[in-house]
Amino acid sequence: MNFDEIVANRRSIRSYNPEKKVSKEQIFEIIKTAQEAPSWKNSQTGRYYVVMNDNKLKEVREALHPQNQIVTKDVNALIITTFVKNRSGFDKNGTPDNELGNGWGCYDLGLQNAYLCLKACQMGIDSIILGLRDADKLRDVLDIPETQEVVAVIALGYRNIDDVKMPPRKEISEIVKLYE
Ligand SMILES: Cc1cc2nc3c(=O)[nH]c(=O)nc-3n(C[C@H](O)[C@H](O)[C@H](O)COP(=O)(O)O)c2cc1C
């Protein structure tokens, strides 16, 4: 698949094949690509908690919105993504470089996660990013330190459905203001 095909094929998938499992090796390859994303002063503050164990998967699922629990019921891999606070967007003394503060850490993580989902897609693996989750519960279950902000959960697996349509996008004119 070329880049445009990967972009066109990546969709948020909400029904997974329980028979097809993602391997640890595949997940590490995907995260290695995510790491190649740019980050503020190369601070690389994104962190990944990869959950593949049945008991932990159950606990993580329980921290998701009920609808997201249904979406993820057949996946064998959930990745909880966090970033280390007060580094990306900050100087060495811990002073924010501008008004966005930790918004930059979230920005960097989002970039990494876009790479992650696109790399997974190139490998034939489907994904969905889940923002409706209980961060405190996830922190407890995975022992995530307070120095990190819990952001999204990403499910990886193989789709159980064909013909997934792209939800409509806005017109380019609605999102671009051109000065020429
Ligand atoms: C930050 C973020 C949070 C999201 N949270 C959820 C979620 O909690 N549950 C869900 O079903 N989809 C979630 N999505 C998926 C979006 O609904 C989806 O990306 C959007 O509808 C566009 O569809 P597409 O990804 O197939 O292009 C989230 C996506 C992003 C980027």
C-alpha cells in the first residue's frame, strides 16, 4: 500500500475478529514506527502501556465507556497511551515555553499515535483510538505514575466487517483560510 492507500484504508473499527490475534512482535514494530514521529525538542514524552494479558485486559476494559467495552470485547491488545508531563513545551527549569504548556505533550502524543495507527494499517492491523475512558481507573490498574498524563486507549485487532465507510469530512473551504 502506498501512503494514500494507507490513509484511505485506516478507519476506526468497532467490530473485531475474535479468532485473529495481534502479536507482541507486531506491536513493538508498530510502536517503533510511532517513535519516529517528531516531538518538541525531541523530548519523546509519549509512553505506551501494552496490555495483552486476559486479567489485565478485563480490568482495562472496565475502565472504558460501556460502548467502548463492547467495541473492544474481541481484541487481544489494548494500548494505554500517556505522556510525561512538564517536559514537552517546557524549558530545562520546568517553565512553560508558551501558553500551551502541557498541550504540547498531548500534541506530540497525538502525532505519535497517528503514526501508530497508520503503521498498524500498513501491516493489515486495524485500530481505534478511544478517548471515553476513566483515567483514574487506568492509572490504578496499570500503576501509572502521577508524573504522566493518561490520554487515549488504542485497540488493535483485525476487522470483522467489510465495507467500512469513511465518516464524512468537512469541505476543505470550511477548515482552510487561504491568504494569497
Ligand atoms: C482523540 C480521539 C478520541 C476518540 N474516542 C473515541 C471513543 O471513545 N469511542 C469511539 O467509538 N471512537 C472514538 N474515536 C474515533 C472517532 O470517532 C473517529 O476517528 C471519527 O469518527 C472518524 O472516523 P475514522 O477514524 O474512521 O476516520 C476517537 C478518535 C480520536 C482521534
